Amino acid sequence: MFLSVADTTWAENYMLTCPSKKFFFIDCPGCGMQRSVWALLHGDLSASWHIYPPTLFVLATLIFLVLHLSIRFSRGAYILKILFIITIVVMAANYIYKILNHQLI
């Protein structure tokens, strides 16, 4: 566990509300990412995956982006495009899965 109980209580009280869920009562394609990152920060990879699978792909893409900007890999731009496409496909697949299993509300 990387964070203390006091940090957990504070963060859970100040997590952002999804505007789509608040106004239209339906999840957006990114709903669950905050809770998933929070679980990941607590070292619970399994819970993070179950809450929102694309989180790991988004974080991998962002980490590679930062590394590419600082190190300048020779094929970094190409790899970033591939990572971005994979991330979008995983996000879309997750959203379609939620639609088909009536998990949007």
C-alpha cells in the first residue's frame, strides 16, 4: 500500500464527478479511470483492471510519451501511434462490453 488511510479518505471525498453521468445518467467511455488509478496507487493491480482495463494502456502510453520526449527514440513517434491506437481500441472495446452487458448505469 503506497498511501495512508487519511490520504484515501481525503481523495475519495474530492474525486471528480463525470459530467456525462451527472447530467445524462450514463457512463462515458472514460468512467472509472479515477477509481482505477486510485486502486493502482494502492498497489491493487487486479482491482484496477476490473474497475477500468484501459487505465494500464493509457498509463503505458503516457509513460512512453514522456520517455520519448526526453530520450528521443528513433522510432518513438511510430510506437506512440501504435500505442495510441491500441489504447483507443481497448477503450472502445471496454465501452461496447459495458453497453452489451447493461453496465452503463
